[in-house]
Amino acid sequence: MDSNNELEPCVLSIDQIDANMLLLIEDTMSEAKGVNEKVGGDEVVMVDGGGNLNEAALVEGDNDVRCGGNFSTPIKDDSQSNARIVPFVGLEFENEVAAYQYYNLYALVTGFGIRKAKTATSKKDTKVVIWRRFVCDKEGFRSSNDKRQAGKEVKVCRHKREGCEAKLDISLKNGKWVVTAFQPTHCHALTSPDRIRLHRSHNGFHKSNACKNLIDLLRDSGLPPAGIARAINESCKGSDAQITTNQVVSRLRIRRQNNMGREAVIVAEHFQKKRSEDPNFFFSMELDEVGNLRSMFWADARARTAYLTFSDVIVFDVTYKTNRYQMPFAPFTGVNHHRQSALFGCALLADEKEETFTWLFEQWLRCMFGKAPGCIITDMDGAMRNAIQSVFPSTRHRFCYWHIKKHLVEHIPAFRDPTSDFEKDYSHWFYRKTISDSEMEWKKMVEKYNIVEKDWIAKMWESRSHWVPVFFRGTFTAGMVSSSRSESINAFFDGFVNQNTTLQEFVQQYDRALVARRKSESQEDFNTKSTKAVLKGKNRLEAQAGDFYTRALFTIFQTEFTESIDLWEDETCKNGNVTEYIVGFSDDPIWKWSKVVYEESKESVKATCACAKFEIEGILCRHILRIMTLKLLTSIPARYMLHRWSIGARYHVGGGVPTGEEDSDDATPLQKWCLIGKHQRLLEEMQSDKSLFKKMNEAFDAWLAECEQNKLVEQISMPCSGSQVHSNFIRETPEIVIRDPKVVRGKGRPKKATRHKSPLELSQTQRKRKKCGICGLLGHYQTTCQKKRKMPTTEVPTTEVQEDEDVAEDEEAEEEDEEAEEEDED
């Protein structure tokens, strides 16, 4: 190297790099070596603490975009510690992309951002660009010709451009892009190295395919935008590959826009795929006359199988709205053998009208082989109640007690008054154990508190069979009195779904909720089967329960059994084999003791208790256990050990026992389902036993030969699983076009709610009315006040101007009332 620091030609070997990848060059005064580092699958090239490279270099773009050739570059002076990449006139590039990346790299190590500015096209072909200019992102000034000149108010952003003249011009010459002008001078302060990546041109990590794919993957896993940004930034900690929450939101917005207008079709395709993987998967969609999606319902094979075992009680709730279509989310929730919430299906509904609920419940029956639930718990919606009575006539319908208690506080001021006896009298009536006692106590309350027909509680008394406990003493509800289990399912979606959530995102989130619930059930199954119950004594009844019940149920049984030891009993009546007892704690008053009727014969033992714990929760109460211990029973009768609470009630493929129609000549869908389930379970059991498989194959051949010989059937074919249900109407009628649902702007329940409103709700929906300024009464204003007309004109002088003002005030008040009414309707 010459001592006068003249420019010497230097040919560098170029490594792959893009605008967001720097190259660390080790200067040996005779050669330059590139050192790359892999971080998260992307190449990241490092710079020193000052943001400078150790040597000037030419870079190679991505996708085989090359720039190169012989060129001159300044050699580092001995007195300098670092040198910068500096473009110069005459520098050649293969294409304009390589030129942009080179100038952006120069801007990165220098301390500014760039953007694309002007272009020039060929006169022969206007589509061919022959000249382009890259400028500093602070080049020029903001244009004054904007919307404000048209009288429109716009949000004024802070100025960014300062008239910087730094630029790089390139022209197309002989197939090469050549630098024709370069201006390195800036009129503003340069950005420090720790903030240089915040410029738009240098902050392109979120635009890379790797980052986009990672965002999509994390979003599909259920993370919100803020969580996605934190996860990516933490995984790339220590590098410049950082993203913001806004960048994640922008990526997700583009993703949603790409699927706009095709959400319903994507969901249908998703259901078709699941049906191909699981022939027992059921789904149904309701369309309007033009093909817009109104409602949809779906359930997989495991949900259908679990329902056959746990169909005695379900919870149905539609108070959770999900996405920009404001479609109510309607899950069917039950209780499994571990007292955990189990999902039996899900629906997104168009509205909360009676015909919509009727359609949904009919699809539910189709899906569940025509087997209606034993009891269903919902809110007090009238449309829902009518649909349940129409589709499930034999199902007991119970109102959610949480909603009842909430409306009690809102409707009855005495319930909130600590000095009133209403709450005490209400509890005394509400928890009566017989219908006759309940009706007697109600009459006392009506007389004492002067309850009339228009009162809310009087209206609720008309539907007392839906919520008063005495009417459900013989109905199994698994101990549930509210829809809290359904609301716990809704809580799984909090923080994920919002007004921008698409249908397919919600369906995917539901699938994740389903997987999470089933993992919890499988874990509890394992914990129950791999452990032994710890007994508190040597009683055979407790040991029998420990071997039969699941962990959760045995804990409840053990509590009842332990409490039964401290109870006292008193025989009140005996008639042959039937004996009546009253059982309770010695220090409790007699009216708190429970009546137990015990009947013992050679064939069986029967016991009933006034507390009805077994009828409601399916587990023996402490009072009956006390009498069984007194009678020295060595085992609990089988009728009091419900299979739904046992360890053996866990999930089996195609499990379930057909009931109700065994005497029918034709096989029911439920019987066929159970037969297929037994066949599948047999196939699973004999996978390792070829001799058993051979026997089964021979047995099937013999049965088919017998059927053909006796001509019992014309054609024998093993029914495919789920063949009785044709929910996939797209396959049946391919000419149907599915459109997205109509976007609903309003929130909450329908305008015309069919449930009883509380005073608080009525006060919020009532039209706002102002008082008259003269008499202070409602219903009129000063201009129409009768009192004003009777007053002498000398006392209240008026002018035309005053009258105009009064009329204007009256019109303004009417306009405010109309606006308030419109807001209430919305």
C-alpha cells in the first residue's frame, strides 16, 4: 500500500447478504474475509460497537442477485480505526435491487434510513425503467396540498422530512445499473447505532418469510399479538431481529384480508377435512336464501360417544359473542366422570330467535342419534324455552340460579335492605322440601309483602317449575344449578377472540379448547387408575367406593361417609320391611334432621332420603350411609353405584350402550353406532393376536353366509361409521354456494329480548324525558304547559324572540330524545 493513501483497485469476494444482514470483514491489508453467523435460521453479519465495518466491500443480494466487477475502494488509513462502505460514481450493479440493498447497507452503517424516490422510463417502452433515485428518508418537505385545504380535519402527524439532499442515482447502461450521482451530505443529525434499526428501511425482519411463518404458527397456537411479539423477540434476544406488536397486528390483518369473503368456505373445507379423517365427525350449516351462512353446528366422534354416557345433564349458554359477525357462541357442556366440564358440541348462531334455537336442537338430535338430554340448564330466555319444549318435550328444563339471584337483587329492593326480613323469608320458602310446603310459604310471602301480579317475582312464580329446587328433587343435575361450566368454557377464549376474529380462527381456537379439556381428562384417568384410594378406616363400604369411584367422586363419598359417623338416628315408624328414621346431628334442631325410608327384602335393599342427594348428584348422602352402617351392610347395592361416576366410564372409541328401542324390528342409529364401536374395540384388542383375528374373520364369514342362505337381507355391507348422519351437505349438493355471514354492527342480545328485564335494564332503555321548566312535571315542556296559559301575561312577559327560543329548546329536546332512543335501540 502506498504511503500517500492513494486509491488502489481491489477485487473482493462477496458473500450472500441482504439489506438487513451485515458482514464482518477482517482486514489483513491484503485480503478480506467474510464471517457469517447463523441466528434462528437467518444469516446475521456483525459490526463493531460503532456500527462500522472493518473494510469497504461490495455485497451480493438474495435470490442470485449479483453485483460486482473491478472497482476502486479507499484503503483504510493507518490512523483510522474504521472505514465505511461508500458508494461512488461508476459503481455497477446487476440490477436495481442490488443497488438498493447496497445503498441501504451504506445507510445502515452510516446512521440514516432510505426510501425509493423518482424513476424515469424509456421513451420507446414506458414500462421499462432506465433511471432511479434513492434518497434519505428525511429528503424533501411535506406537501401543503392535502385534505385540510378542502375544509376537512385530518390527524396531523409530526414532520419527518427536513429537506435532506443525500441521494444515490443509478441509470441503466449496457444492461448494467451504474451509479451516476452520489450525494453523501446530510442536513440532520445521524441516528445512533442502538436506534438505527428503527428506520423503516432497516427494520425488515417482520417482512421476511421466516418471520411471517413464525407469526402464523404462533397465532395458530392461540397466542395474542403481544404474546407473539414477546416470544419472537425473546427467541432472537441479542440480535437485531426484533419486531413490535403493531407489526404482528399488520401481518395478521393482511392474513385476514386475504381470506375476506371466503371465511365460510374455509370453515366448510376445514370440516370436510376433519370428516375425511374422522368419518363420525358431524357438522351442519344453515344458509339463507342467497347462500349467506346463518348458523353452524359441529361435533366430533369423541363428543358424540361421551354424550351417550353423560347425557343425563347438559348446560347450554349463548351469552358469549365471538367475532365481527357477532354470532353467539353456543357450546353444549356436560359433566364427565371426574366432575370436569366436557364439550359435547358447539354452534355459532345467527341470532337468538326461537326458529334458530329450534334448528340447532334438531341438528343436535340428529347428531346424538335422537337421544335427548335428561336435563338442560339455560338462562331465562323465552325463545330458548319454547324451542326446548318443542324439540325436547321430555327433557327437564332448569333456569340458571345465578341469573335468578342476580335479578332478585335488581328487582326487589327489600332483598338489598339489611333491615328487612325478606331475604330470610325468601330462603325459608325457597328451600322447602315438599311442593305443598313451598306453596303454603309462598302465600304467606304474598300477604306479608303485598306481592301483586305485575311484580317480577310474581311473574317468575308462574314458571316456578323451572327454577324452584323442590320441583327438581327427583331430577339428576350432577349437583349443578347454574351455567357456570359453560361460562368457564367461554373464559378459554378471553384474550384471543375479539371483533376482528375470523370464523376459521375461532373454530381453531375451539379445537384447542377441546384438546386441552381432553388432555385434562386423560391425565385424571391416568391418576385414578395408577393410584389407590387412601381409606380412613376398615369399613367395607368405604373400600368398595374406593375401588369403584374416580378420585374426585371418592373424595365426595369419603366426606359424606366420615360425616355419617357423627350422626344420630331415631326410628319413627316401622311397617313390615319398611322402616322410617330421622337422621341428624345431635346439636341440630329436629326440623333440620332428614327423613330416611329404608326397605329391606331378600332380593334388594332400597333407601330414600328427604335431602334427595342421590337423586340430584348421584352419590349417597350421609343420612343413608348412616342407616346402612347401622344395618351392618357389607356392600353398597348396585343401584346406588352409578356407572357414570366409575373409573370404567372413561372414553372408548365408539363406546356406549344402546337403550330404549331394543324391541324394535329395525335397528336404530344408536344400536348401529354401538355395534360399530364394539367392532372397533375388538379390532384394537386383537392387534397382537392373529389367532383371535382369524376366529373373528371366520365368524363374520359364517354370519354373512347364513344371511344369504336364509335371504334375511338382499345385500349385506358393513355400514360406514357415521353413515346415518348426512351433515356434509356440500358433498350432497355441490351447486350450493356458501357466503360469509352478514356483518352485525350491534353488540349484545337481540333488540327484542324475550326474558324478564330488571328495573336497572328498564331504566337504561326507557326514553329520556325532561321535566317542564314551569310546573316540574313530565310529559310536556314549557311551550305546552297548562299552568303557563293560566298565568297573567303581565307577570310573565314574552316576546317573539323568547317564543322562538322556547320552540328551539323544545325541538332540541325532542331531537335529543330521538337520538337517545336510537342509541338505546342500537
